[in-house]
Amino acid sequence: MKRTLRGGCLIGGICFAVGYVGPLYWWPESNLGPLLGIFVTGPAGFVLGCLAGALGVFGRD
């Protein structure tokens, strides 16, 4: 369980940061850019990170 949550937080945090900052960099005139990180890439990254952690991608404890 610890590995699963660690993977979810790690990958979810990275995906959230990329989804939040990326649209601000590429389309600075859009005021809806950060919503991509909040509603799409952050949760999707968390789920993928949890799956990767459950499969043992992040090593043993």
C-alpha cells in the first residue's frame, strides 16, 4: 500500500505540475490553462502512478 501511494503521489504531482504550468507557458492569454492540471493530468497521473506502484515499478520497501 505504501508503494502504491508513493507512486501515485510522485507521478500525480509531476503530471499536475506539467498540466498546470505547461498551458501557462504555451498559451499565456488563456485563463483556463491551469484547469488542465487540476482536472485532467493530475488525477490521471495519480491513477497511473498508483497502478505503477502496485505493479512494483518503484522497487521494494
